[in-house]
Amino acid sequence: MEPIAVTVRGEGRWVLIHRCTNCGRLRLNKTAGDDNVLLLMRLAALPLTMPFVPFAADPEPAGNGNGNGTKPRKPRARKNATGEARPA
């Protein structure tokens, strides 16, 4: 079993969430008075280190905003089922 998260139950009681390393089953375990508070806080802050929305580490380079600094391409004409170009 490995601790993966912390949650808070009624009356402010902290509960550890463990995952079995073999089968992946989740189990809840109440924290004890002698548990390491620093480690509990690290577990609680773990989701903050992995943002849900990915972000760009580097700003986009100068240009037209497509990221590679070249001119945008003109879209190709679409073709219908017979292979003829149809108006855009």
C-alpha cells in the first residue's frame, strides 16, 4: 500500500488514501496523532504540483501566433465525392 492523497472528514479529521501496489484498490485510513504532519501536508499539496490544465513553459515566439514564425497557409479547396473542387 502506498499513500496517494489526503482528505478531510467531518470534524476536521484527516484521512489518508492508500492504493494497493498489486491490485490498485483504494483504502481509507485515519491519521494518528504521531503521524508526520510535514509528510501529510506534502501529500495534501501534491495535486497543486500537477496542474490539470497544461500550460506553455515558454512564451510563443514573435510572429503571427502559429508558433513557427512563418506565414499562415491558405486553406485547401475541399473536394466533393466526385473529386471536383467545391466553393469554400
